[in-house]
Amino acid sequence: MPSLTSVLGVLDPTSDRAVFRQIADALREAIDKGRFREGDKLPSETELVDHFGVSRMTVRNALSLLQQEGLVLSEHGKGVFVRPRPPVRRLASDRFARRHRDQGKAAFTVEAEAAGSRPEVDSLEVKEERPSQDISARLGSPRKVLARRRRYLLDGRPVEFATSYLPLDLARNTPIAQPNPGPGGIYARLEEMGHRLDHFDEEIRARMPSPAEVRTLQLASGVPVIHLVRTAYDAEGRAVEVCDTVMAADAYVLAYQLPAN
């Protein structure tokens, strides 16, 4: 096994950069260059203290910095590990393709299967409610909506929490109002009801999670979320659904195919 000196190098005593940041730099570079791979355990605090000749608190500050950056995760009693890279690739131009609905598959199921993961849905809630001002404006100002809230898991790990809002005149007393809307999900049911989907608009931003989102998605310290709001339009130009989604940023790669013309 390579020595820590060959993997991490040594501190620069002439540098004005804080020692804990130099240690974090060395560990980050080793991760970036593949010296420590996904899931690998980093050297222990004791090993790093001995190697760099610093205090335990200095080492902890360096590891804490990497954890805040989302590069590593700490498991109590086991050590610090390189965080696995996102397992799911969301290809925006393909995930809502009609062929998936025709096969009775929702977008999340398709992505999970492509990643070799087991999809689950829990924390499901379906209720009628008054929409927020933003949701109402996106849907053409309905007085009430049907809200479908659910959490998505991959191999038992929470990765996404989403709420779909549909005008109540479309969704009431239909399979969409049932906990399980059937094969292909709510988009398949909308098309069966005559609302052939034409296009989707998505707005995406990255931010740090709220305390409630940390609990819901069981996020490690320093992991941001991707906040995506998608509006589905039918062939008549009517907005038939708004989906407000919060995703763990370490669970997804967002991929897009853009036309060149």
C-alpha cells in the first residue's frame, strides 16, 4: 500500500494558507485524482495527526471542511469515507418520453432501472387544497387543486420529495385522485382523459436545504438540494400539472440534449 507521503504529500511550512486548509487540499486532490475512490475510507484521524504532525482538532477541521463540500461523509464509529457519486442520470429529453408511459412506466422507475437501483415511493399524501399564489399563477388561477405529495427512494435511500398540483376540475373523481394512479402515473391518466401532453417547462436552481428537507431526505451535512419546478402543458396549451420537486444533489446528474439549430 502506498505511503501517506506519496498519497498526500507534506505540508508547506512557508505557506500562509491555514494548516487545516492545506490538509483539506491534499485530501481533496487525492480524491480528485482517484487515489481515494468512491466509498473508500480515508486515513484515520490518528494516522493524519501522525503524518502531518498536527493536532487532532486541526485534522478534524480539515475533514469537516471536506464534509461541508459534500466530498466525504462521516459514519459514527467507522470513519470518514469518500462520498459515492450520483447514481441516477436524469436525461431531460427522454425521461417523459411517451414510449415510457405506453409501457406503463413512470419517469422515476425508468431512471432507477437504468441505474440498476430499486425504486420505492413512500410518505404519499393526496388531498384537495387551495394553491399558493405561485402555483395558482402557473395553472391558470384555479381556486382549488389536487395535491399529490410523495417521497422517492433508491435502494431504501430517500433521494427526492415531490408535490404535483393539478387543477381540481381535471383531477377530482379520477384515478389521479387515488393513491396509486395506475401504470405510467398521472401523465398516462391525463392523456387517457384527452389531455395529450405537448411539452414541459422546467426551472432549476441549487440551494442549501431547509431543516425539514434535511430530515425528509436524510441529508448529510453540506449536501445541497436541487429545486426543480416543472409545468406540463397539453396540446391545447393548457397547464395541466405543476410538479415542485426537491432532490438530493448527491443523488442525481442532470443531463440535457440541446438542439444545434
